[in-house]
Amino acid sequence: MKPVYTYLTPGPSALFPSVATHLQNALEAQVPSISHRGVAFQDIYQEADQHLRALLGLPANYRVLFCASANEIWERLLQNCVAHTSAHLVNGAFSRRFYQFALWLQKTPYLNEVAEGQGFEISQMPPFPADVELLALTQNETSTGVAMPEADLHALARQYPDALTVVDMVSSAPYPALDYGLVDSAYFSVQKLLGFRLV
Ligand SMILES: *Cc1c(COP(=O)(O)O)cnc(C)c1O
């Protein structure tokens, strides 16, 4: 048997054991050849949507969007949901890159930065100005391994009720127990924990 490599890093990670069989089954059923507008594809899409809703406990009025990567999602969130100001809690490479995207897209983002390896004392954080449109929180800053407790994410969402609270759970989904009464959007990538093989 071939060795299985497990990396507790941003990636790459070994594929989940059933992936090879899924791919084989999909080829045998000619899934890659069916029309993306046909009923067969609609059924596949609907099944993925329903399973994700059940797994994450999404409210009925939330939508599931499939995008290319979290990098794309940062860009889409800023382009579609922010006219001027996003606010970023930065404590490592991934949270900093979301902030960088806001600068690249000519927004005027607010920044609260602590040293790499540190978390946030949210009760002592100076507040962001009231015109914040989007609050960017990173549940698990993969570059340092610092995680933000769900209670802190929710407290911040409550503190900025007029801002959209978006949570990066790229390397921790589906485990954070997010309250979607407070969190407006959350995103993850399949090449991180969700597709991870722990042996
Ligand atoms: C890997 C990672 C990203 C970027 O994900 P991609 O899907 O590769 O764009 C964003 N945030 C965190 C916390 C990550 O670990």
C-alpha cells in the first residue's frame, strides 16, 4: 500500500479515501459529458446544496455559492458588498491578504492588526468607525494556527449590526458552530479541512 502523507499545514493534503471511487463512478456514469443545463445536473447540484445546508445548519433564506477559491471570494465580497469601507482583523498571512484585496480594489479598509501568533482581545479593541460595511473575520488563521472562538465572532457581529459579518473558515469548516442569525456569510475551500484525510 502506498504511504499516505498527512500535512497539518495550509496544504497540500491527502485526498479523502472515497474520492478515487467518486471520480471513477462519475466517469462511468458519464457525468462530465452531461449538459450543465439538464435535469441530471440540476439533481447533482441540488444534492450538494442540500447536504451542505444540513452539514452547516444553514437557514432556508441563505444561499450556497460555488466559487473557484477563497481568493476569488475575497474579491467578490469586496466588489459586490462594499462600496467604500471594510474592516479587517489581521493576525497572519490569510487575514492580511483579504485586507490587501480591499486596497487593490481601491476601497478604504480599516485595519486592526496584532502580531502573528496572537489572537484578539475583543473587549479591549478600539471600535471601528460606524460606516463599516463589511466586517472580515478569520475563524482560523492557518498561517499561524490561531483560532478565534465562536463567542468572539458572534460578539463582534453584534457590535456591528449594520455591517455584513463574513467569516473565513477555510481551514476549519465544517467545525465552527456559527450562528447564522449573526453571521451573514461564511466561506471555505474543499482543499483544506473539508477534504482532509486524517489517518
Ligand atoms: C488557504 C486559505 C485561504 C485561501 O484559500 P484558496 O481557496 O486557496 O484561495 C484563505 N483563508 C485561509 C484561512 C486559508 O487557510
